[in-house]
Amino acid sequence: MPTRARLFEFHYPITFNGDNTHALIVTQLPLVPELNVIKKDWRNVDLTVALCFPNVYRTGMTGMTVRLLYALLNAREDVACERLFIPTRREPLRSIESNRSLKDFDVVAFTLQYEQDYVNVIRMLLESEIPPRRDNRTSKDPLVIAGGPCATENPEPLAEFVDLFVIGEAEAVLDPLINRIKEFEKPAKHVDEFADLKGVYVPAVSNSVNRVWVKNLNEAPCPLAQQVPLVDQRSPYMPVFGKTFVIEAVRGCSRCCRFCLIGHIGHPKRERSLTKIDEILDEGMRYTPVKKISLIGPGLSDHSKLEDICESIVSRGLELSIPSIRATAVTERLAKSLAQGKQRRITLAPDGSTLRMRTIINKNMDDEQIVDAARTFLQHGIRRLKLYFVIGLLGETTEEIEAIARLSKRIADLGYGLQSVHISVNPLIPKPHTPFQWEAFASIPYIRECLRLLRKQFRGDRRFRMSRLDPRRAHIQAFLSLGDREVGKVVELATRYGGGLGAWRRALRESKVSLDKYTRRKELDEPLPWDHVYVGLNRSFLIEENKRARKEAAARM
């Protein structure tokens, strides 16, 4: 493996823990000035990689994914990695670092975080004059790779457009993959040579593939010199949580809520130790001098030292942000640290409206625990709350839809003021590799009626703000989650027609593909498009969990 050593002419060592990589402090390209951008001389590398986030900069630079992949790739002295995003305004689709087009790179690598961004994948290829379908590309075109949770979930909807998929976590496969790419002058003409790499799915071969993952999070790198936009807080290029230093405290989740994709494809839960996080904080603040720390991880609430970590952060005089917290993990000590860290709004995700619904989805907590968590935050001065609920669940009744309003009002009655409680209500989208992968997406008329009922329940109560995903878009997301290669034809047409709802209707009509074919309820022994992707869970386990959920839903109706 190439050494991860002094790559640049600039004058201080950064990137991730234990590494000695160099980077430029600030870039002044027209798009957005940044701290810690990495800019290499292409003449001194063997491979150029376009790291593509198929959404806008604000979204892509909010979390860890882009920052981590950017650091991992640029830590290799033989690779130059640059970032591209969907234009925020009307800027051209060019790389941030050197203003280059996608077609100038050897490799185009997409990170797939959201199914609805599939149209943006094809859009980025089209706008860069790269044929979107892999069979139409020539030896002059880049190799196209995709990874991320959606790739692991189900690569088939984009299988006709992507040469190679990474199934699992990048650190476990990145170096062997890059080394293999370098073996060929035109790697896209030799994709069958990649099918033996662990964690690599080759659509042209349709090989079975096992998810790869990092066994010890303490040994996984965390970027220390993170990219931060030097823009005004109101700029559309400012990440959602502002100028933050991101620490992945947990990877994976041990809960296995029956609807949750990440809980199933990201298992097992792995923690970064308090000692390691303190080391990252000490070094990271040298290279990324910001005032706020963002702790992330799907199983963050279950970190054995979460309270200690939060206290360590605020003891340094830093602000603190966490994306959400499980109600049962809320303590006086944790709430105090979050308040000291100037967290202004907390997100709780009851998901189910009642204990019965939460039991069906395997998220066992009662109303009292949720109310107590909200009370604890309020007592410590955190006066804004966001609540997530899922509708369209097995065995759901009208009374349980109304229970969303009852629970929310009970929480608001604790003393939350005007516009202080944000209710987010979204339909269940069945996900591959979960016990609900066989379940149907609820009908759009049913979802609309549920939302109408909730709007009526909240009408006139100015403490609440309610948001939801358009049921039609949710239906399309389910279609993309559960689809096969035939779905890709619809994605391409929808992209060419503009990507809006009208474009999707036209694409579905012209391709003669039915959404319901993919989003209907399925038999438990029915073949599924993602059966060749093994994430580490036994199919019999998922079947038994599905049967338990159906039994619980039927028994209590």
C-alpha cells in the first residue's frame, strides 16, 4: 500500500488521527472559500477521483461521509480526490478544488445516501457529457463507482449506470480497490477482474457479495483537518449545523428497529472510546479551529460513555450538537451538558404513536419515558423540540393516528411555547434487509387521510409546526428502495424529463412500469432483487421478526 505521507507543498500536517498529511488552509475559488481544502498537482499522482455527492453542498458537507472519504483518498500520495456537488445556484457542475469537469477524472465515485438522489446521479453524468449507461461508455470515459447505504441496501436500480458498487464501509475495501484500479490502463474494460474483491459488486457479472465493515472504530481514521466553508451563517453553502467539527462516536446500532435500514446494514454497534475521542478533540481543534462539535452515529444514544463525552466537549468551552437522542437515554446529566453546549433544539423519535405501535416496530418505550425526556430538556432550558412519527405501519388504526396529536400535545403542555414543537410525520418506506422488506407501502389516499386528520388535530394550536414528505414522493422512494434493474430505466427517463413529479409520471407511463409491482406486500419466500447482497443477517432472522410483527399487529387489533 502506498505511504500516507507528505502530499503537499504547504506547511502543516493534518488529516486524521496519527497521520502526517499536508493541506492548504483556505481556497478562494468562486464557489465557496473553505478551511482545509486539499489541492494536489495532478502531474504528481497516478489516479484522479471525483468524489460526487448527488445533492447540494450544504447537505453534503453537513455530515461525515464526504469529509471522511475525501481524507481517506487524499491521504494516498498516488491519488488526487476532488469534490463535486449538485449546483446550489446556477454555478457550473465543476470540482471545488480545481474547477474541473467529471469527464476529466479517471474515476467518478458517488456516495449514495438517499434514494431520491438517484436522478441527480444520472443528471451529473449527463451534464458532464458522460454516457449514463455503462454499456454506452467508451475507454475515454471514467470508471463509475458508487457506495454508501443505498448501494449496500440495493444496488440494482442503478446497476445499468454504475461499473462497481462498494457494499459496506469504505475503510475496509478502499485500498485494495484503488490498487486494483491502478493495475489497468482502462479499468472500465476489465470490471470482471474486480468481482473477487471483498465488498465489491460488479453489475456486469452479477456476483454475490458480502458487506465489509470495520471491526474496531478506535482503529478507523477520523479526519482532523475537516473542510469548513468560510461563509456567512445565512449563506446557502453553510452546512445544516453550521461550522462544526464532526466526530463519529458510534457506527452501527444494536437496536434493530424493524423498519430501520441502518440498524440492519450497519450492525454491529461499535464505539469510539472516550480516550480516543478526547485525543481527536485535542488534535482536531488545532487543525479545524471551530466552536462547535457535532457528535454523530445511529447508535449514539447507546454509547456507554455518552454523558462523559458530552461533558468533555463542553468543559473545553465548545458548543455541542447531536442529531437526535433516544428518549430512554435522556438523563439530567446529559441534558445539562447539551444545554451548556448551547444545543437549542432536541430531536426525539417516538416513531410509533403508541406503545402498541412501538412494540410492533420493536422500539419499546412507553409514553411516560418520552414525556419525561421532553420534561428534562425543558427544565434545562432547551425549549424547542422535534418529534418524528411514522405512519402506515402494520395494524395501525385511526385512533393510533390521533394518538400522535395526543402525545404531542401532552408534551407541549409541559410548557413549550409558540412554534416550539416541530412534528415530522412520514409514511413507512419498507427497506431491503429489514423485517419490513416484505411489507407494502401504504396507499396514497390512506396517507393523505392520515395527514388531513392530523392537520385537523393541530389546527389553531400555534405551539406546533407540522411537516411531512409528499406521499407521492414517498411512494417513489419506496419504488427506488425495492426495485430491480427495470426501475433504472424509469430513473433515467425521469431525469431526462426534469426529475419532478410530472417527469416521474411521464417516465412511468412511457416505460409501462407499475409502482405497485414493487411496493406491494410480498410473500416471505419470494425472490428479492437484493438477494445476492449479504449484509450479515440471516434471512430466517428477518422472516421470524416479520412474523412477530404481523402477529403482534393482528393480536391487538
